[in-house]
Amino acid sequence: MTETINQEKNAWSTPRKTLTLFVIFYLLIYMFPEPFKDIPGFSVVVGLYTQPFDWLVLWFGKSVLGISTLEKITQTGSGDTTFDYVRIVVILIMAFIATALVMSISKRKEYQSWFHLTWIYCRYYLGLFLIVYGFIKLFEGQFPTPYLGRLEQNYGDSSPMGLMWTFMGASKAYTFFGGLMEFVAGCLLLFRRTTIAGGIMAFGVMLNVAIMNYCYDVCVKLFSTHLVLISIFILSPYLKHLFDFIFLQKSVQLKIEPLQFQKKWQTNFRKVSKIALLCLCAIMMGVMYFEAYSEPTNNLYSKSFNGSYKVLTFIQNRDTLPTSHSDTLQWSKIIMEDGFMSIRTITDRKIRFEVKTDTIAQKISITPQEDSTKTYQFDYKRLPNQTVVFKGKMNTDTLEITTKQKKKSEYLLNATPFKWISEYPYNR
């Protein structure tokens, strides 16, 4: 099976063969077993490769690099762990060894077919990742609307990554646009005739993503950088032609020759495999869409309680307490959202609870997350101007707390409308 990018079959120079082999081995080791590990029932086969490879990385990190505490941390959301960096070093060494072995044994004059197969793998690897990440952004899966705790947080107390997540989530339109660009670029890469357009688009999109990851310390710098490099690899056969066209204004023809098979069953197998891949991709997107919009129903909590509550008066055991920054128990603010409550004291201590509401009996019950054996009951009464009074008992103290509710839609970030005409900038 061959896919012809150009008809060059001349003998390659030794430096070109060496560099090409090194890049091929590096990319293959880095990318595999993606995206095969997501195929149902394939995880057992993938484990036969990933488990020994992970062991090799751990051994190299501990025994060679002397990182005695090295471990593979899973499900942290970070792609820039110490394990990930050691893995890159191991891949570089393995690619170097494989290149040296092939160069010393093989008598081939060129490695065009090897390059083509790796090129095809890169197309689908990058394309599928862009489709998945783009699709997630289309439905607020990656950058949700800022939650109340974030809206109540000071700018100066947020991390660079948290700040980026906030400004991305604050604009649904911008997040949708970014996701659409990734999705379109990924789709273009899956088809031969549109590969070049997809490669150019993917390079621009992923370069922007990678720069943001570096500038805002988002912990997927390694992964996004590799996606940029893979997009360059996909475009590499055409870089000279693109340079001639864009900068020298020369007429060029960018053409990818179709796949050529010697037997009919090979052609049919290729078509069936591609259709199966596209169907699998569609199923994955359907599952992600369903998960994004099928929020679990919580009949024990009323969303009317969502908001931040500024404490106006705090009465403890029938004594109205003055504001005192030395009082570690006095509340200053309550935040309730989707069944969870966060109480902030005057000293900025945060206590988290799970909340159940009964709008008929006008009662709420709160359970500390750190001790689920305790539950505190409060009566509540809604007054004009979004004033809410809570009365109840916590431990041995009788509390009466008068608050003023502020809904999510009332924050300036959410309340400021889009304006075509602005006589003066509204920059606060």
C-alpha cells in the first residue's frame, strides 16, 4: 500500500535518511497507541504495550536520572508531569537507537513509503484529536460559564490558568468559534483532497493554543507543542511549494496522489476501515453531546437558591455580633450553587457543605463535606429586595443570619450586554 505525495524515488542523502528515520520513529512511539486505545475491546491489547513502556519510563527515571519519587500520576488533568517529561526523554533515546540500527542494517536508498505511512497516521491522529477537542468546546464542555465561586474570587487571587479558563468561559461565542476552527481543521485532515488546507488551518489553530498554554501556564504544554509539530510534519512535503506561492508569487500545484492498491480487497478494506473510523468518531461525539446536556436531576435542591449571599447581620445565641476580623466563626458570605454551599467567614476561611432544600416547608439542610454524619437544619424566609433570613442551630449555637442574595446573572461579567455602538469604552 502506498500513498504518493510526490513521485520522487531518487536515492536520499545520508543526513536526509537519518533525519527522516529519527522523526518517523519519534512520532510513531509518541503517538501510539492513540487513537486505537479508544476502540471498544482494544484496551487489553493496548495494555500489552503501554504497561511495559510505563515500566521502562519509571525505571529510567529512577535508576538513570535519579528521580527516586517518580510515579505515574493518573487523572490529574495535567500532561506536564515529571513522568511525562521523562517519557519524552525515553522516546528520544528509543528513536535514536532505532534510527542507528536501521541505518546500520538497511541498504534502502530512500524511505518514502515509511514516510507516507507515518504521514497518514499523523493525519488521523491530529485530525481526531482536533475533532474531539473542538466538539467539546462547541457545547461548553471544556470552558464552562464561570461558576459563582470564581465570580466571587479576586483577580489577584486567581492562577494564570484559572484566569484563562474564566475569560474563555465568559464568552460562549468566542469559545464556540475556537472549537469550530479546531473541528473544521480536524475534519479537513481526514480526507486526502483537503489535507493541505487542514494542515495549514491546524497549524494556525494549535500554534495559538500552544502559545496560550505557555503564557498562562496551562499544564498541557507538551501535548499542544507536539500537535503543532505534527501539523508541520503533515505540511512538510509542501513547505517549499507554499513558500514559493506565498512569498515568491510563483504558480505551483499542490496535489496528493490517491491511494494505489494492487488488489481489489485492499481497496475495499480501506473504504470499510475509513467508514468504521468515521462512524466511531460520530458515536464518540454523540456520547460527549449526551453527557454534556444530560445533567443529573437533583430533586432535593432548588436552583432558585443559586447565588451569593452577603451577610447583613449575624445573630448568634440572640446576640448581634459586630464585624470582627478576629472572630473565626462569624460568617461574611454564603455561596450556593447546584446543591453545594460554601460559607466564608470573616477571616476568609471556607467551609463546604452539601445542601438540600424544601421550598414547601421553607427549610434547608446542610451537611459538611468533611463530616457527612452531621446535618444542620435551617428555616428560611424570603423578604423583598432579595433579602433572605436563615434561622437554625449549628452545633450548640442558635443562629439567625440576614443576607442579601445576588444571582449569577447580576454580576457585571454576565450582565453587560454586547453593544455595536459604544461612545466610550466600558473597561472596568
